[in-house]
Amino acid sequence: MTLKELSDHVVAEFKKHYGREPRWIVAAPGRVNVIGEHTDYNDGFVLPMAIERYAIMAADLALFQSTNTVSIYDTQFKETATIDVGEHVTKGSPKWSNYMRGVFAGFQRRGEKIPALDVAFMSTVPLGGGLSSSAALEVCTGTLIEAATGKRIDPIEKALIAQTAEHEFAGVPCGIMDQFISSLGREGHLLLLDCRTRKTELVPMNDPAVALLIVNTNVKHELGSGEYAKRRAECEEAAKILGVASLRDVTPEQLEKAKSKMSDLVYRRARHVIGEIERTVHAAEGIRQSNWPTVGQFMYASHASLRDDYDVSCKELDAVVEIAEDIGFKGGVYGCRMTGGGFGGCCVALVKADAIEAITKTMLEEYNVKTGLEAIIFSSRPAAGATIIKG
Ligand code: ADP
Ligand code: MG
């Protein structure tokens, strides 16, 4: 669904549910990280892109403001959350309402009064697939508050409120990438984000001859969060041995010199992170120059490093990348890699736009042959960040 179709749909749902026209429509996108994996907690760079999948809300002031209640009707699950905004918002049920509660609480902390609202919402970001449906929901909520109060805030501040909501209300200790791209994304651009300084740079990607394919393996292996904590500890150990605050401060040459001081495992973890930070900066440069074969090579190298040095891939993700390599440049694939934390979730591939259909067909078939599973594939161009569509 295009954003326009999505918007029409949620307006129709609002009208059906509340019996009147909505006054505001807001949306915020999910994201895919094109390159720069497991670099964020090492003070490195990431290069995400907002995708054409959105959380979207239609809303109006509640008819009776004295109720101090925000009603949020989830049009997909046909469930309504009611949140008391008359006092400081706390955690509650249903579970998904916490992503919104956290953002309400964050705005209240800034001294904002949240009006009583009637809201209808839906999302086309797949849930729990590593495309950040959670950040989309949070940033969409923040944008709704901006629309309803008539006060725009700095998009960085909005992203930080959303991140705090995810930490405190969803219990997920995420970095800043997901909320930053959902809040600051711009159509036709990727976002190069320095996780140390929070400096952002929009990287234009307007070549109509290329697109990104997102391939959901539809698996999620359970070891994810435990392994994530281990990787963080291993990176900290490497930094300690190297005598630096974070692996961002280390060059590949410095790592080679210190190799004998650390275990092979810690060395490989550090080699991934240090190499990946370099690849991310170079890939951004390649994108600026529309040098797609080079960008593709960095993506393949990123995958190999995540698979062999960082040990966070899995056979399904590897299968997708192998299929991409088999299709190859001639078949329209420049590069492909796992994206997200690993152990399942999605791959992202850089492809020729006119080969999307053929590549999708081959990938679906071959993935099924190799794994017995069904993948879900869609393409996206770099989408806009959070927007007030009406209001
Ligand atoms: P990801 O952000 O990668 O999609 P998360 O586990 O961080 O995965 O977030 C997924 C959770 O976000 C869901 O389990 C649900 O609680 C919540 N969520 C996101 N979008 C929706 C939605 N449209 N309806 C209900 N819950 C949603
Ligand atoms: Mg998430």
C-alpha cells in the first residue's frame, strides 16, 4: 500500500469507529540498516534507510476532554487501549500500548499536557521482523502529539524521547538508530549516523535504476538476546586490552599489532567491528557517487564478516546471500547481507530496479529449495521520515 492508500484506509477506519472525520493524520516509517551492523554500541557508524512501510494514526480530540483519556483503536487487531493522560502515564496493558505510553510520558516530562484523544492506528511494518515496527510506533506517537498540541519539536529530541520509551516502557536497551531514522529520514536519502557524536548526514540515493530488496527469512532463532549481551562484553574486553574507550578508536593496523594480547575469539569480534565501521563510511561514499558495484561489494564483505568473525548469522540468512551471489551481477544483484542483530530476521540486497521481479521469483523459489521455508520479499526506495499528513 502506498502512503496515500494507507492514509485513506486509516481515515475510513477512524470514521467507522468514531463516527466522524479525523482532524490529524500522522505517519512514521520502519527502517532497514543498509550497512553498519553491531557498530552502534561501539561508537561507530550506521547507515539506515526509512522504508515505505509505516505506522499511521488518524486522530481527533476526544469529545469530552474532561475524561483525560486517549483511546487508541488498533485497526488490525481490533483492540482498543485506553490511557489516562490526566496524570503521569505509566506502564499498562495491552502490551503494545507501552510503546505509546512511553512517548506520552516522555512528552509529559518535558512539561507537555497531552489532550484527550480518539485515535485509530495501523502499521504496515512487519511486527518483530527486525524492521523496527516498535520505533515506527513510538515516533508516530510523538508526531501525533506534535500535531495535537501544535508544537513541533526538534526531530532529534523526538527520537530521543522515543528511544527512552523503548528502554523504560518496553524494556529493550536499544541504540539510537531506529528512532533517529524514523524521525529524521528524508525521501531519496539514507542517513549516515555517527553513534558517538549523534551527528547525522543525509546521503542522497536517487538513482531510479537501483532499489533495495528486503528479504524476510521468517525465522528468529532464540539465542538472539543472550548472544547480543556476549558480543557487547567481548567488544568491551577488546577495547580494554587495546586501552581505548571503544573500538571506534582503533585502526585495523593497531588491532593487528595487538593480536597476540587477546584470544582469537576477541580478536575476530574486534576485527568485525573495526572493519565494519570502515566499510560503512566507504559505502556511504559509494552511494553518494552512485557506484553500485562497489557498494554491493561492501555489503557482501559485511555479511562475510558477520558470519565468520562475529558469528551472528544463521543458515537461513546465509542461504539468502548465497542465492544473491548465484544470481549475481548479471542477474541484477549488486550485493546482499544480513541486516539487524542476526540469528534470523531480514537480509537486504541492492538490486537493479528493472530486475526486481525476476530476482524476487528466483529468491523465493531457491530459498524454499534450500530451507523448506517461505520468505517474504518486498522492495523499497528510501522513504521519508515522520510526517504530519493532515493537521
Ligand atoms: P521490531 O521493532 O523489529 O518490529 P520489536 O520486538 O522491537 O520488533 O517490536 C515489535 C512489537 O511492537 C510487537 O510485539 C508489538 O508489541 C509492538 N507493535 C508494533 N507495531 C504494532 C502494531 N501495529 N500493532 C500492535 N503492536 C505493535
Ligand atoms: Mg524494535
